[in-house]
Amino acid sequence: MKSCIIKLAILFVAIITCDPANSQTYQQKGQLVTDSILFNTLVSQYVQSIDQADTVLGSKVWSHTDEVSFINPRGNEYGWDGVKNIYKFFGDNFAARKLSFFDLKFADYGNVAWLEFHWVFDATIKMNNSPVQTRGRETQIWRKVNSEWRLVHVHYSGMPVTDQGQGF
């Protein structure tokens, strides 16, 4: 029952945040869906895998090809085995995790799409049980693999800096 409620909530958020003027229609697993709903759903699945630090969920989102890459402030990971290190880091270091995304933008090129969004990450650090919040932005590249969208690249960073002498 809880799983059904979560899925309905994700669908509701996807519907109210979609941009119909920028939508196309797709056949995905036998259903017609607009690309804005589809991409919101894909990012929601990615977010769920991060929130749960779950490589089983992550493996359903990510491609398992060598081209996979994940660039983040701590370094770079390559291939699915490398990306699993990100899940391990989140699981090992945070007792609770809540990643939220907003302002999703996308460009769809048929078999490849790029997505861009802002995020807020609320967590509890395991070591001292203290809360932490970070904010940033993320670019994702998705590719159709066997007619299903799979994540092949993530690049995330902090929010823009605009003070004198910063951001270059």
C-alpha cells in the first residue's frame, strides 16, 4: 500500500511540474506518455535509489556499459562498478537521506536526452547524528538501451557562485 501511495505521489508531482509546450508523446513499455512525465519519472526513480542508497534500484536506472560516468565534487567514477561507489558512500556516511529535485529541463534527441535540474539534499551524518543540507545542480545524460531509457552520465556541482573573484 505504501509503495502504491509513493508511486501515485511521484506521478502527481510529475504531472503538475510538466511543461506541455515542450512535450512529445512516447511509447514506453506499451503506454503512451509525454516526455515531461517520462523524464520526471526517471529522475524520481534515480532519486529513490539515492535516498535508499540502493544499488539494486540503481542498477535498474543506470546503464551497465563502460561509457557510464559520474562526476561529483569528490571525484569521478566510471562504469557501473564505479557508480556503485557513490551508493556505498551515501549508505556508509548518512543515516537518513532525502534528495529533492526541481526546475527540471530537458532536451530529447530520440535515443539520447540530457536533463538538467536543481536539487536539495537533506541528510543525517552517521558519525555524529547531525543534520546536513547541501544544494546543487545536476546534468544527466540518458540513452535508450534496448528501447528503455538508461542513465549514462551524471555531473553534479554546487549552486553557482557570483561574488567578486569567484566562479571562473
